[in-house]
Amino acid sequence: MSAILSPLVLIGLLLTIWELTCARLAVPAYLLPPPSAIGAALVASWPLLLASAWGTLSTALLALVMASLLACGLALAVSLSPLLEDAIRPIAVTLQVTPLVAIAPLVTIWAGIDHPERAVIGLAAVVAFFPIFSGALSGLKAVDPDLARLFDLYGATSAQRLWRLRLPSAVPALLEGHKVAAGLAVIGAVVAEFVAGSGGAQGLAWRILESYNRLQTARVFAALLTLALLGVALHALMELAERRLLALWRGR
């Protein structure tokens, strides 16, 4: 119970200090709105923010699926060929460390100016790719030596090693990689929409930009709160799925 009450009490205390400070110092609402104004903006705009949150979430999930399929397939191919791993890993690392804002204009041009949602999905998939690829590759290579010798003893084929030893061994790393990638996909979708988006891709980032341009700071905070809640909910869902799947994996 204390694990739940402690953060709630702290958040309530911080919000109270925030509210009283804004009232005491007469801070302009466009500069820093009090929590009460943010709550009012959230209530007034919740249908629009909810629709935008669904747009951001659906974009992130689609990008996660695309990144998962590509990363898992590539990791599987790389794990079977050390030469291919030496060739692909530096490219994957370079892609990971390249800032998203640097490649966003190119992806926007390639996707087509009239289809900004394609660019946003592609950029979010780029961000989500590396954690899944790295986790899958590490898991496929993290085989118990005793089990490997047992497979040698029974004369297992390469296909049997893959399906009965290497893929099951990779499950924990795969789940962890997907959990990290899910959060990054949301971040990637928001950043990509900031850089490459337009009114055609109206996720939460677009609502933030729209409110900012109108100096509706309370609405900006409301959109940020919605985005934070979306990220927390997605992380909790992925963590629950990870625990359930790991329990099933250990049971087997």
C-alpha cells in the first residue's frame, strides 16, 4: 500500500505547492498555468486529446510491429552467419546513434509530402528497431553451454538447434527488447510528428504544437499529461505481458 500512497502523496504535495506559488506570485497563465487550469483544459479538451492519443498509440504500435518483424528476421539471419553479423552490426549501430531529427526530412521526402503519416511510422520504426535487434541477437547467442553439449551428444541438426535450443533461449531477451522498444516507439512517433508531421498526422505532438502556437499553455500541459499517461499505460501493459510470458516460458 505504501508503494502506491507514497508517490500519490508526493504528487499531491507538489501540485499544491505549484498551485499556491502561481496564485501567490500572480504568474501569467500563458507562462505557467496552475494545475487547476491544466485540469480544466484537460476536461474541456479530453475528446480531442483522446482521439489524438489513439492516433499516436496506433502509429507507435504499427511502427513496433514493423520494427519487430524486420529486427527479428535480421537478427535470425545474422546469428547464423558471423560474416553477416560483422557486416550488419556497424550499420545498425550507426542508424541507432543518428539523431532522428537529422533523417526526418529525408524520410518525409521519400514517404511523400502528402502522406506524413508514412514518414512518422517509418521514423518511429527506426527508433524501435535497435533494441529488438540487439535483444534478439544477444538472446540467440546466449545458449547454455551444457544444453549445447547435450544437443551435440544427441546429434541434433541445425534446424533442431534453432527451434528447440536457440529460439527458446532468446525469449527473455526478446521480451525485454520489445518492452524497451515500445516506449521508444511512442517517443519516436512524437518526435517524428514534431519534425516531419503536419495537420495530416494529428497525434498528440500536433496538439502540442497547435496549442503552443495559440499560447494555450494549459492545453499544452494537458496534452503532455495525456502523453505521459499513454506512455505509462503502454509500459505497464508490456511489463504485464512480459511477466506472463516469462512465467509460461519458465514453466515449460
